[in-house]
Amino acid sequence: MSGLMSNLDIMKAADAFPYPDKEPETYQATMGNLFELIWKDGQLLGYMLEAVVKKLDNTPDDIRRFVNINWEKRTVHAFELPTEPERTALVGRLMQHWRETGTFDILKGWRDELWPVYGSDDEILYSVERSGTGLLGVMRYGVHMTGYVRDQRAPHGIKIWVARRAANKSTYPNMLDNTVAGGLMTGENHLECIIREAEEEASIPESLMRSSVAPAPMVTYIYITDERAGGEAGQIYPETQWVFDIELPTDFQPWPEDGEVANFELQTVDQVQKELAEGQFKPNCALILVDFFIRRNIISPENEPNYSEIKQRLHRKLPFPGPHQVQASTTL
């Protein structure tokens, strides 16, 4: 059994950013390599790697003149133009410049999807190319759904549809995944997003989604990337995931539609837990499944000694603004 991950290990792999009260030395060491991206009112927007800030310092003047770096305080003020469209265009020029010059490998996975950056809980300051969000260290929003079927012969009375990511994915290729997952684009509602993703990734009809999908409390955590993310390691990913479950008909077969998924397999809870312990799941997808098992009392205080810390890490308090702050106060 040596080398297998505990449920707490699984959580720490996804919620990897050190806590200042629990891990002060590791926290200080991590922060020593980061700059704070700050908005003009002092609001923290993200954590940028020092290597990224140095590249930002050497951008063309039409970008650089809108950037103020304080090397002593390790802060960055940037993109502070009057309107959201102007700011989005400026960030877009920066990302396109870095892409064209091959500055960062992460931009080789360019998606042509804009993701929002919030300055308050409901105000979008600007939008940024999806693959470049980690370069700014800003909040990322997504949707994840666990699809299951009832089977009284199976352990815990259910089986779970598990996806395997395509081998040609730029991020986490071949790893196991939730039934459906995707990123939330600027202006997109999270329910409409999961409905869209379900049809694109798993051929789940919109009518079935609207009649059967069930929302669950969102999860929040801070991930630190490694080489599996397809670019520079060490990027900071503060993330909020809107979580959904769906009980699927026993005769329904999810089917890959957009090429991002290689195949689906219907697995018992025991199979899923074994693969979780072996580290076969993409880290944040593993976190979603731990949350699913907690909500179904498969993981409980009676059988999990680290239950309280796991619950806390599922709903980490984040210092960044956005709609997660409003919903956290109403759902937890």
C-alpha cells in the first residue's frame, strides 16, 4: 500500500498553495518567488511568477507604459485603462506578443477563449486568453459534473462515469477526469456552461441535462501547476468550480463528441477510489470526486481522520474578488 495517496494527500495535490498559518516557512518561500498583481484601489487580483514579471518589464512600449512594477514591494499595477474593452484589448496585445515571440510555452495551448478577471465581486475589469491566466495568477472559473447511475449490486449503490482525457490534450493528457468539465468564459452562466460542455464532451442531450442536473456547493482552492499543465511549472491557479451531479439512465452511454475525451468507463466507487489513491486523476478532478463522496457520506468523519481539514480545503477562503465571494456567503 506504500506510495498510495490518502484523501488528504489528494486534497493537498489540488489545494497546493501553502497556508500561512499552517505552513509559514513554505508560505514565505513560495511568496518570495511571486509578485502581487494589484488593481488601482489596492485590490489583490493575482500572484505572478517573478520570471513573468521580468518578461512583462521588457514588453514593447505600447504595453509597457501601462505597467508599473515596484521591485521592492514586489507588486505590479497593470492595464489600468478607463474602460473594460480597452483593458481587454491591452491584455490581448500582451498575450499575443508573448505568443508570437514564443516567450512562454503555456501559450502554445492557445484556446481563443476569453476568461474574466474581476475587480469586485460582480465587476469584470478585463478578460484574458484562457491559456494565459496562469501568467497573471488570476482567478479561474469552471464547471465540473459527476455522472452516475444507480446499481444496487454495486458498492454504495452507484457507479460513476469516468472520462479519460485524450492523448493529444495539451494539458494532463491521458489522465482520468470527471464525467464533464470545462472553463467558464466571460459572460457565460455556469448552468448554461455545464449544459454546453455536457453535449460537447459527452453527448448528453440538453433536454436530459435540464431535467436532471443537480447543482451542489461550489469548491474553491489554489493549485500550483507542474509540467503536466503543458507549460511553465509553478504558475498559481486560484480556482472556483461550480459543481453539478447528474443521475443518468442505466441505458445511457456517454460518448466523446469534441475530441477532448478518449473514452468513458462506468466504474464502481471502489475502482474510482483506487485510481484516486494511485494519482490517475487530474488533480482538481480528484478533488471534485472527494467532494462527491463526502456529500454522499461515502467519506465521513467516522472513516476519515482528516475529515475537517479536507472539508476546509474544499472551500478555501480566497483573497481575490469575484462571484465566488458572494456565493460562498450564501451556500456555506
